Amino acid sequence: MKQVSKASKISLQDAEQHYQSSKENYTIESAESHLAYYREKHPLYYAQLLQNV
């Protein structure tokens, strides 16, 4: 996983909206889950969500 800055400028609300939008547009082309895809393709947003779980 890529290094992610601890001082993320992404708000939790923005991260949640981005995740939901990505989930709606995600099509399963392999056995990869949306969460695994999201973690790989959007590490900054994923990190922000992970910090607030």
C-alpha cells in the first residue's frame, strides 16, 4: 500500500461520499471486493475512512 500522509485534507464527509459514489459505479470484473479495490485505487480516501472507524 502506498504511503499516506497523516495530515489528510479530506473531510470524513467527503471520504464517505466518495466511497459511496465509487461503490455505485463499481462493477465486479473479478473476485476482488469493492473494499479491496477502493483501498488500492484511492488510498487517501481509504485512510481517512479507516481512521474514523
